[in-house]
Amino acid sequence: MEVRVEKREEITIVGPLSVTEKADSETIKMLWEHLKSCEKEIEFRLPGVGYELHLEEESKFHYCLTGFEVEKVRSLPLNCFAKTLPQGDYAVFSIQIGQIGFSEAYKNLNRWLEENAPEGAEAHKKFEIQVYDNRFKGMDNPESTIDFLIPLF
């Protein structure tokens, strides 16, 4: 597992949103399918990268948004939402998800955060972002790589 820390600029992601008590693979799969069906309607979309945002609040609701980065938001498809992610330092974990799976990936992420998260950093307890670019070849492909972005502020 490769880890690096990057200063990232603010970005806005547009796509469908799900609110549940707990994220499950079927809900996430449905969100990605829904995103594919509405991607041509998303204005000012930047090509090549898909994002999966997971946000948990103290109320124990789990928000999941799959989407694309946009240059700006003028209007949204009726079934899509926009979320602006803050600038700051992020730990970037590049993981061959087809080899280790999500459960093991999260164990590694949490272990690294316990040892390396800056004192006072709280955002990593609330949200994380998965980045799917040209290195992602499908969940069953052992060469598939995704990045996890974990806020360090």
C-alpha cells in the first residue's frame, strides 16, 4: 500500500446521492449505474475520473455520493446533488483493491491514521473519498487500483 500526503485544492463533485444507516455494495452499485445514466446531463464535467464520497454524521446516517468533478455548477440534473470538498492536506492511499479488498484496505487505512494523523485532525473521522481513474479495471481485476483520499485536517 502506497501512502503519500498531498495538498489538494477545493473540488466540486456532482452526482446521485444515497442516505442510509449503513452503506452496502448493492446501494453503491446502484449509485454508479445511476451516475452513468445521467452523466451526459452533468454540465462542465471534467473527464476521466469518478469519485465516491462517504460521509458519516454523528446521527449515524451514511451519505454516499458518486459523481464527477465539475468546473462549476450552473444547474443540476433533477436527480443529482453537488458537494464541494474542502482544500487541505489529504493522505492518498493507492490500493490494488482487486488484490486486498475493501475490508483489508480499511484496516490498513485505520492503522496508518492511528500512527500518522496530525494531532487535532478530525475530518478523517467524518468523510473519505475514493477516486476511480484509468487504473481501475473492475472489482474482479487484481490489477485494479483506486485511491482513497483521507482528510488530515
